[in-house]
Amino acid sequence: MTGLPSGSDSSLAPLRDSMHAAARATAAEILDSAHTQAQALVDAAQLKAATILAAATADGEAAAQSESRMRSARVRRQAHEAVLTTRNALRLQLQGQVRESALALRTDERYPTLLDRLTERSRMLLGPDTTVTESPDGGVIAEAGSRRVDFSLPTLAAGTLDRMAPEVDGLWSR
């Protein structure tokens, strides 16, 4: 390799300066392009993050609403079950009280007259050859062939209570 002649340093200075300036300009362009691309990536990432956040928020709100509806339905169902349980307990209590009141009729002074009327009604329904026996719970049970009439006091009381169902149900709706 041969060295450059002396004085060539000063002659190459403008070329060197020009190449240095061109390199700086190219570096500046690359840096500006890198900054622009980086900003575009940041903007795209922020937009994507905002979209993800909005979707997550919407999903969270929907899930919360769904959970709220399910919890509300569960509470309503439990309240309804509690009401039905209470109504059933009251209905059973009423049935028990009606049965006890019917059984107490056996000690009433008018009970023999009631037995006579129930026996008469049995024969009227099943015919004169009807076998009528007094029920151990009070009242009568009548049979004629395969036909049977149960006029026992608990059965009569239960039937009366059943016929009064609309009135009894009105007690629960107040």
C-alpha cells in the first residue's frame, strides 16, 4: 500500500466533510424513520390496549350483570320457596285444627242428631239396604255392594276445607 502524497489531506478534506455530512444526514433520516416507526408501534399498542380494555370492561360489566341477575333470581326463588314452605306449614296447621274440631263434635250434645242425619243421607244415596257403621273417628261409613260412602267426621272436614280452598288461599295472598 502506498501512502497518500503530502498535501492530499487538505485536498480530501472537502470530500471527507461531504461524506461525513452525507453519513450524518443518512443517520438522521434513519433515526427519524426509527422514531416514526417507534411512535407508530406505540400508537398501535395504545390503541390495541384501549380496545382490549374496552372489551374487558364490557365483558366484566356483562358478567357482573349476569351474576347480578342470577343472584337476584336465586334470592327471588329462595324467597318464593320460603313463602311456599310457610304457606304449606300454615295449611297443614289449619288442616290439623279443622280435623281436631271435627273430632271434637263427637262430644257435642247434638252429635246423635248428626249421626242420624248422616245415616239418612247415606241410605238416600246408596239405597235402603245400605249397611251403615259408625266410624271410630266419628260420623258414619256406608256400604251397599261395591259402592261406599265415607261420611266420617275427618273426611267431611277435609272435604269442606277443600271446597273452601279459594277462601283459604285468599288468606295467603294478603
